[in-house]
Amino acid sequence: IPRNNQERAEKGEAILAHPGFSTLLVLVENQLQLMDTENAVSTLYALIRLGVRRDMSVIQNLVIDINKRFLDLSRNDNEDGISGPDMAESASKFSRCLAHYLKLRRSPLLGNMVEYFHKNFRDILDVRHYSQLMLSSMHLSSQQFQFDVQKQALNLIGRDTSIRDIRRIFHALDFVNFHSLNLNQELVSKCCELLTMRVMELDMKMMYSTFMLLEDNLSAELKTAMARQASILLTPKMAPPDFIKGLILASSHMTPEKKSLYESTLLDMLESHTVSAVLLPNLTTALFQMDCSNTYILNHLQKLITDSHNDLEWLDVCDMLQKLPDLGVVNDNMYRLLRSKLTSALMSVVSPWMVVAIIRAMSSLPSPYIDTAMCQRVKVMVAQLSLTQLNYVMASLQTMARKIKLNDGIQNLNYKTCVGLLGELNVYARANLHTIEDLPVFNRIVARILSEGADANLLEDIMTHYSKLESDDVNLSSAVQICQILTQSRFYHEKLLGLCAEAVCRDVEKLKVRSIWPVIQPFCLYDYQPVLHESEAGLFNRVIDRASDVVDSMSPFHVLSMMKALCWIGIFPSDIIRKTFSFDFLELLDEILQDESVRGVHKKAIRESLATINRAVALESPEEKIPWFHQRYFEAMIKHQLTLPIGQPYQTIHSILSEILGGHANVIVKSVTPYSYTVDFECILNRNSMPVKCSHVRPSLRNLTAPIEFTPPDNSQRIAIDYVGMRHYTVNTHRCLAYVKMKQRHLEMLGYNYIQIPHFEWNSMMNSSRDARSGYLKQLIFNHS
């Protein structure tokens, strides 16, 4: 038995050269009609594995004969009385030969096998055969058939399913995810769960291929398990290809000491020229995942890319350009060479997804370029692009236009070309939007669009499309998806929120643990309480009751996120508060924060959520007797905030406030209140509404220590003023988000008069002059007082 590919190749060559082998091939052709289908398929499979060329007559005759047999079977002309499911093993093996070995993925021959699978998939009970047919047929199947196949696969897989079969299903799902978004999340979750239990059986190559297939859809548990397993397997003595793959997998589970060791190993490999051009895409990904800032390694990387750019495939260039700018690689000559390669590829590729990939990559260039010929190429492909792909192109063009405008100004021809193309695509995308009727598919497309940043007009049309829904159209699953979309888009849609509330209340007992937080978040964020039937309990009461029943099963991150959202609107369920501040729960949070496999952004979110909950409970629910223990955390955060530059609106407001209040000494910039809130400006008015000098309250604006104790004069008022930017409002209304309202409640409880300066009022035509803005601020401060 060959031990590796080299031995297999040597043995294959020896067999093919044997004089008796040619006689055997002739015998196969002569006796083909006497073989049953199973033997014919097995013979074809064996000959292909031995390396017999596909242009040889024996291969062609076998393929033609086997295909005819399956056609006869599909027409119920099989004389042997063999049913479709009985042929599953032969069908799976034949489809593998066609798709994988003979590269006939678009051939009518494989189409016949898809037809066979379509007729018999419900009766095929062997996961090994089912998974292979699923893998070979998904790219030639309708969305409805893709959905049905995934649903059946969910019923077939279990603990005894082999890793090979699960990985085949992953390969099939990867195609579905990339092209149609018709992905069955339950099937993905179950496959992830099965692989997590058996991760010790995976080698580096298997883990890497699985990770790269469905990276965005893999469960956190599987990613963590693979990172830990990769950390165990990873050693500096591994061959460069396996070592680099191991770095990609283990990057989230890497201590500073190991990171330093692996960077030294990489540097040795680069200096000894053992890293070839074919490894550059994976190397770039590994450095990106590791957040590498080693100057020597990055210099070697850009030199290697520059020297070997002719050997790179354009698809590899696209992948690398998504990561090189974030690594801080600055080399104009290298980017010019890569841009030239992508420009040439754009003019020659014929598949829509290839055009999309190239445009997205070109938008990552520090100095993007787009000419009339490139625009024309995109226009030719527009009719073939899906709505998701159109949004990818539009988001990329917006990025390119912004960079060109910054570098060369709006009169630049490239900028005008880019903006013109963007307008045409926008019109086409909005027309294409109304052709999608299936709500779950529409939800998935919208979610993908939002992840890239939706155009404002397109987002408006999306919500108009949603407005056509009625109560019966939205079930619990769709409601969860729509709630996530409403949160992500910051679009306030009262009718849609109401439909989601009705769907959730109808089936609240079926609400999954992981869906509780996403469902409640938009209602909290927009401070919207839906009006339901008088005899029904409110949405918040029902969801909170459901959460209380399963709170022990919720992940710590979901518990904190849900509780923080409820704090925004002043709801404090006692049982969940006690859970959040229990010793066991806080100890679990400490373990998560100390776990090196947990990414920094997740740790930051956990700390911020717990601190926000602690402050809200201490101020608004003192009966819970939860102590205030986040003073030091907020002080550290405030010190960082005070190092950030002050924007133009704040400088203008500070200047005008100083004029109307009698000088800089009467205005505090970036004031810190009790319980560590920061406000943009603070002033104090005495009983006669005259400004009080308060510069001594904080002698140094940029040297924050513990807040200085200050007792204002009797009957005086402390006024806190915030400029509220557009990100604190919904995108379609002037409705302020709930966490800003929570800040107002808390500051008023602490004795402040809280004044907001909305961005849409400050930047309005009415307040376009300095005098108008001065009068506007006087009215806010003195009328408010």
C-alpha cells in the first residue's frame, strides 16, 4: 500500500508501464456489457486512481456506458429490477469520478447524476453515499432542492458519522453559502458540534480546510477546539506549508511567548528562502491573524511579493490585498504591480463572482484606480450579478471613490467615473430587490448586504420591501433574523418591530436560548414597547420570563448583552441581576477574561457590558444592594478618551460657550461626573442664572486624576452639555438611541440639568452662522435652567 503521494505515483507509473496492463484495458472494453453497474463503476474508479488518462478509449467507454445505465434507471427501464436507492453507492462513486477526477462539474453527465439524486435523496440512508452525492450536485441544484437536501442531511448525521462525511457536507455547504446564502444553520451547528467532540482525530490539514470553508459560520466552540488542537500539533520543526497553516489555526490561542517563538521561526524560513510564492497567501493570512508587527518579517514579505508577483494567481492577490493594508505594509511599487495584475485579470475573467472578487480587492489598494474600460467590464456583468454581489461591488466602489476624492479631489476623472458607475449599479440593485419573494432568503441576503455596509437608498428600498409583510408572513425564525437586521441597520421601522413582537409572543416558549438577546435588542435600542392585545402580557415580560427559565443555559456573553440592553430602558429583573452579580458568574467571567483563546474584542465587550450594568443597577435599582465596583475601570477608560483629538464641532461649541458664559474659566471640557460619566462640556449657573467660575474644579483638562470634590454654591445648577452625533440616532429618523436616554436619566438623578445638541440641529441651515449658533446655545442653556 503506498504510504504517500510520491509512492502512489511511482507504483502507478509501474503498473501503467506493465505489458499486461494494456491487455487488461482491452479486456475491460470487450467485457463491459457483461459487467453489472457496481463493477463497471468500481473499474472506472480504480483506473482513474491508477492514473489512466481520461482521453483513453477505455475511460470514455466506461463513462458513456455507466451514464446510459443511470439514464435507463431514471426512466424505470432497468431490467434487473434494481431500485434507485440500491444504486446509491455506485451513484456516489460515479459522481465523484465525474466531478473530482474528470473535472466535468458543468457537464450534462453530472446533470444526470443530479437528476438521479433529486429522485432518490429521501431514500438514501447511508451518510457516506449521501454526502458524496450532496457534494457533487449542490452547484447544479435549485435553491429549493438545496434546502431539501440540507434538511435530509440533518436527519442522517449523528455521533457515528465519520469525519470524512462531515467534511464532505461542509464542502457542499460552503458552495451554498457562497452562491445562494440558502444555508441551513441547524445543519451547520450540528456538524460543528460533531467535529468539536472529535477534534482530537483531526490533523492539521483537515482542520485548516474545515476552517477555511465556513470560517464565518463555524461555532465559537469548534474554532476554540481547533485552535487548541493546532497549538498542540504546531512545532517550529514542521515543514513551511504545514507550519503556516498551523499559525492560522492557532493564532487565537497563542501566548506572547509562543508568538515570539513562531515569529523567529518564520523569519528564519524567510531568510533561508524556504517560503515559496505559492505559500504567500497563507503567510499573509497567518501574519494578519497573529496581528504581526515585526518589521523584519513584513519587509521580507513585501520583497517576496514584489519579486514573485508574476507567479501569483490573481485570486491569491485578491485574498492578500484584503489583509496587507491592515498589516501596515506600505510599498507603492508592490501595490502598483498587484494592481496591474488585477486589472489584466478583470478584462479576461468571465464569471460574475470573479469580477466581484477583483473589484473588492482593488478597493483595498491605498491608491485605487478605475478607468472607462474597467467600468465597461463591470457594466457587462451587471445582469449576471446577484443582489448580494451588486452590494459588494457598490460598497467597494464607495470605498474607492472616497480614497480617490481624498487623494485627488472630486474633479479627478477616476472619481467621476467611479461615482457614475455607482449610480447605475444603484438603480439596477433597487430594481432587482423586488424579485426576491422568499422571506428567509431575503433576510439572509439583507444580512450579508449590511455586513458590507448598505447604500442609503438601497436600505430604504429594503425596508419598503419589508413594509409589505403581514402578520402571517413572519414566523419566529424570520422574526429573529429581522430583529438582527433592524439592530445592525439602525433603521427604526415600527410596523416591522410590531410584526416581530407578535411572532415572538406567539411562540415564545420555542425561542432558542441563543436567540433571546438578538430578539430583545432592537426593542431596547429604540426604546420601543409594542402594543399587543390587552389580555396579553407585554413582549418584555414574556421574553424576560423565558430568559429567567433558561438563564443557566445562556452563554455569559449573551446574559451580559441582554442585561445591558434592558438597562438602557430601565428594566431590572431581580433574578437575572442576582445571576449576573453572583460569585459563580463573576468567577466564570474572570476565567473567560484570562483565557488566551478569547479574542481581545470579546474581552473588551464583556468588561464594558458588566461595567454598564453595574452603574445602572447601582443608580436605578438600589434595592438590589449591588455595590459600585467599576470606578477604576472607568477611570482607565476616561484617561484613554482624553488622549483622543477633539473634533471640529466640539472646538466650535467650546469657543461659543466661552463667549456666552464669560470666558474659558466658566466652561469645563470633558467633565467627569460621579459614577464616571463623561460629558463634553459642563458649566455652573448660580441662583440668578449667572455663570460661576469653575476652572479650578479641574485644573488640567488633559491630566485626569480622581475627580476633585466640588460643592457648587447654594441653589446653583450644574449643567452638562453633550454634542450628539449621527451615530447616536436611527438612520431614518431623529429618534435618539436608548443608551443616550439612559445617560440622561442617570445625570438627572445625580443633580445635573442635561442638555443635548443634536447634530441635525447644529448643522441645520437655521444654525449656519456663528451668531445663530450662539443664540441657539443661549436658548438651550438659559431657558433650560
